[in-house]
Amino acid sequence: MLRGNAVVGQSGGPTAAINATLSGVIRGALLASEIKTVYGMRNGIEGFLKEDLVDLGQTFNDDERLVALEHTPAAALGSCRKKLPDPTDIAFYESLFALFRKYEIRYFFYIGGNDSMDTVAKLTAYAKTQDYEMRFIGVPKTIDNDLAGTDHTPGFGSAAKYIATTMMEIIRDCAVYTTRAVTVVEIMGRDAGWLTMSAALPRLNGVAPDLIYLPERTFDMDRFLDAVEKAFAVHPNVVVAVSEGIQFADGRYVGEGMQSGSVDIFGHRYLSGTARVLESAVKEKFGCKVRSIELNLPQRCASHIASATDLSESVEVGKSAVRAAVSGVSGHVMTINRVSDHPYKIEIGHTDVSEVANMIRYVPDSFINADGNHITDDGVRYALPLILGEVELTYINGMPEHFIL
């Protein structure tokens, strides 16, 4: 048995479910006899390096507070996007591990996506050179749903539910007029189109976008305009869903001319403007009314329409991460494995983080139609269970109550 303290942090983009995962880790740690104190690092590994810690056991001393945390969007501890140096940077890691020793940290939990798993992998690699035993666990989180080794990631289901509902409302809005018009909705997704795929879910309620474009397929402007013309033959109000990361055959992002060219610490470009480019192309081709909509940040933290399935699984993933760590697992990331669709059933497991870090899981070919401009029934069936269930919220002044740490 490895006895000591635990520390947990949140990293990367916020979601409607990341705090539910944090709650799961806290719940698991408070039940583990091996863990004396569970600390939270404010703003991820950056905060830990500044020794900006909070005793989560004292803060969440009753179940009511943990439930409130689970229903609060974004990242209660704050987040960061810090890329750790290579483990050969001895000076950096010596100072970091000195802090682990100072606070008697034996268990390290990092809640995040692809880039956060890179942090877990590097810490695991360096720890092998030390005589101070620690266990490192990656706890998945990303609305992008592009983490390898898992059926889906906590946060995706709630974002998909928001997108599906918003798309259905947009389609209803557009359908009231008889004048020819095109509405292009831009959805997050740099490399993988999981979120944009969820725009097809309203099909189950009798409506759907006319066209859906994912980064997994090369985008061709002429074929797009031809598809819009064919959609006009069916009805005057055409609705299109596009991933922000769609690219032309030469590798250029469709929205590249609208972007600043800036990149984050991991080298990822900041994307936007794809819908506006398509808006201009449609306006020039057809001369009809056109509008572009960027769903933007609301996709990430729409806790008012969170998926109960997503939040429940997020808590369980956090609790399972602690159980795995105290049982001796280290250098792994937690996974969700789908056992069956009917009834929907999952099992939570874990896999070596080195097989996940910096990898991208793409939407499979079977989920995309032959023309590359819509989603198959298989894709809809995959996403449906993840958005099911509604969460009972507490409201103050007509708005959902949020827990502020």
C-alpha cells in the first residue's frame, strides 16, 4: 500500500462535465484509506508549480456541495495550457518533484484531453528515474471526443446534446419562411468531426441539416455549392453544419483567410471564420439571403442542458481513477468501453497513457455518407445514448446555481 496525499488538476478547455469528473476524484479520494489529504491545484500544473493548492476535503465536506459542483460548468479549479519540457530537462523536473515530496504527494490525477495526457506521460517517464514512488493517472475530458483508446470522453455527450438541440431550434426557425435562404452553422472540431456529427441527431425528431461537413473529408467548394443547389430543389431554407477545421485538398483550412494565424503553446492554430467563408461563397453564387452562425464557446459549458448520462459517467470515471491508482496502476489513462447498445452499457477501464497522448481518434468512415456531406444512421446510433437523460438543477433568480470555489 502506498500512503500519502493526492493532488488533482484540470487542464485544457472547460466542459459541462469536467467538474463532475473532479467530484468523482474527490469522492474516490475521500473513501481511500491510502490517501490522507486530497489537494486541488489551481490552474493545473502551472498552479502547482506556484504552490497554489486548496484542500478539497475541507472544501467539499458534505454531499450537497459535491452535487452542486457536478452541476457547475467550466473548471472549478481553473485550467491551463502548459506544455511540459522533455523529461531530459532535469532542472525543471527536479524542482517539480521537490514539491511533490514537500506536500507528500503520492497520487497525481490530471483531468484533460490529448495535451493533458502528454503531461501525464512525461511525469510518468521522469518518475521512473526517481526513488520517490508516485502514481500518475490521466482522467479523460474533452468535448472533441477525439481521445484515442476510449469509446467516448466525458464532456462530449453534454456538448453533443447542446449542439443537437440548438441545430433543431435553428432548423425550426429557418423553416418559417418561403424565401430562399441558406444558414451555415460552424461547430467546434479542429481535426475530428465528432461534435459536428451530433448535428445529425435531430433526424430522430423529424428534422436535420441538409448538409454536414467534417474534417475527416476533403472539402470541395464547387461540390458544396452543387449540393446547396440540389437542396434548394427540396425546400427554400437550407441549413448546413460545418466543422471549423474542414480543409481544402491542398491542406488549407477553409476559414484560413479569416484567421489570425496565431497558435497556442501546443502549436494548434486558433480557428474561426469557416462559416463566414461559405456564407460569402453562397451569396456570390446564388444571390440569396445567407447567414453564418458560430456556436463558439456556448458549446463547451451549456450545463443547463447537460446529459445526465454524461455527468453520471464523468463522476464514475473520476472515482474509478482513484480506485485504479490505489490498486497500483500508474502511467495510465482511464477509458470508457461500450459493452452494448441495447441496452446501453459501459465498463470503465484504463490503458497505457503512452498509447493515447498526442493521438487523434477520428470519426470512422462508417459514420460518414458516401458523398462526404452527411452522417449515416450508424453515426446517429453511436451518439444517441450519450445525450440521454436530463439533470435536475437548482435555480436562483431564474438561472442555474453554480458552485464557485
